[in-house]
Amino acid sequence: MGKRADRLLPAAVLAAVLTLGLAWAGPQSAQATTRVTVTGEVIDTWCRVTAIMFAEGSAHYQCAVWCAIGGIPVSIMDEDENVYVILRVGEDDVSAANPTIARIQAHQVTVEGDLIERDGVNYLLVNRIADDQGIVNVTHEDVGIQPFGK
Amino acid sequence: MRHLSLIILALALAHAQPALAANELGIDGEQPSQFEARAVDVLCELTGDCPQDCGAGTRQMGLLTDDGVLILVAKSSTLFAGGVLDLVAWCNRRVEVDGLLIDAEVTRFYMVQRLREPGTEKWTRARAFSHSWARANKQKNANRWFRKDPAIRALIEEFGPVGIPGAKIPVE
């Protein structure tokens, strides 16, 4: 092996190690966040977005609880129909089947948090629930309990 | 921006195999999609907060395509249940999935219906929640699990079926 190869070999090994290391590591850095205040209805993301059934307010409360405990993402939909998927509330990073989040299904809330936009989805890290008005979208009087009734 | 992400998503799925088996539901914006990706903990992917086990079923899971597109998995084949338990078994590993990509006006996500090891033949139905629920609740199966689940029953008992204690419930 010549002198040139002797000089290049350690660099090549280092480059290979770095490449492999980067390939196996998790995300290298956090994505940029934007501090936001969001006001809207806490929703069952699947039923509301797909419109597969009536999924607004008190009429859908029961099903929204089923879906939240079933691990379907819970979101907030604001009056412009922007959807914010909740990934964390304060220090609580349980975003699947979290009974605490299920307790506020269908509530009208205002939250402060950090927004991360990625590939067409708004992800929200809630820092604080600033206001919780409970359920104000009373729909069951018109359409009953959706789906399946009581 | 939305158009850009749509293009990126289309490119990411360009190599997807034709979906022959996904059960279509007739949802606006649904697209049967079978592809390979890495199963990831979404919070980890976005923030760098990464428990080794992807949160062991407590965190929302996603699919990270080879082109770097993150797809939230919102639903599985179990009624009223998400795909977290189906995907967490593949935490940070490649998996082939079959299901529906829902590209709605307001957001997008994936319904996983089947999974398998890439390069193998045998599919597993995305019903991990059912199996887990039945084991945890000592039931033979998870039929109508949502009517029997203790956490759900406690919430409905406390707040009523419309979430407003004492509300008059219309006769069906």
C-alpha cells in the first residue's frame, strides 16, 4: 500500500463510521416550532375528518371517548377548520389512549402550545390549557347520539 | 405549501406497489396505498425526544418513507381504535403496510389494515388493539370492546353519553 493510500485509509474509515452512525441514529435535531394559541373543539380526528359519520359536539361525545381510549389521535379543530393533532399536554407525552385527554373530548378549549407543521399535518405540543368551556356545541338535541345511540 | 407536500407525498408513494387488497370505505380523498416505510414514534421524529421503545404504545406512531415523508397512522382495522399497537411492534424498523391514505382537505393520515415483514408473503391484519384489549380485560375477544371498556364506562358514568351531566337524552 502506497503513502497516498496510507493517508486516505483513516479518512475513509472515519467517513464510513460517520455514515453508518448517522444512518442508525434517530432524528438529529428537533424541527422548528411556532408558539401558537389555538381555540376550538376537541375532536375525534378519524370520525370528524373522514366525515364517515356525524362527529360534532355532544351528539358524538360518546364515540369520541371510544376513539380516544382506542388510541385514535385527538385533535383540536378551530373555526377555520384547521386541525391540530395533540402529541403532548404539558409534561404528559401520552398521546394514545390517554384518559386525561379523553376527559375533554368535544369541549371548547383554548390552548397555548408549540406548533410543528410536517407533510400536511399540524402537530401541537400543548403547554397549557388556558380555557375549558366544556361542551358548548350541543348537537344531540337535533341528531341524537351518533352512532349507535346510548 | 400544501401543493408542495402533496407532490412530495406522491413521489414518496410512486414506488408503492398497486394495492389489491385494501378495503375501501368510500371516504373523500381515500387512496388505497401499499408501501414500505419505517415505523416511527411521531413525537420522537418531530422533537428528538426518543424513548427506545417508541413509547411502548403510549405515543402516536407514524410511517417514515424513504423520501422522508412522515405519515401519521390514525386508524387500524379494529372498530374505533388506532394503529399505535400495530406499529409499535415495528418500532424503528421497516415494515410493509397496506391500507388507506386519507388526503382530506384539512389534514392527512393513514388507516393501516395489514402489515408484513418486507420481502415476505404473510400479512398480519392490523388488529393488535383487539388482541391487547382482550388479554388485558380477560375476554375471549374484543367484540363491542367500546361498550365494555372500564375507562370508557367510567367516563360515560361520570359525564353521561353526551358529555353533559344531567342532559336530557332524546328517545331514539
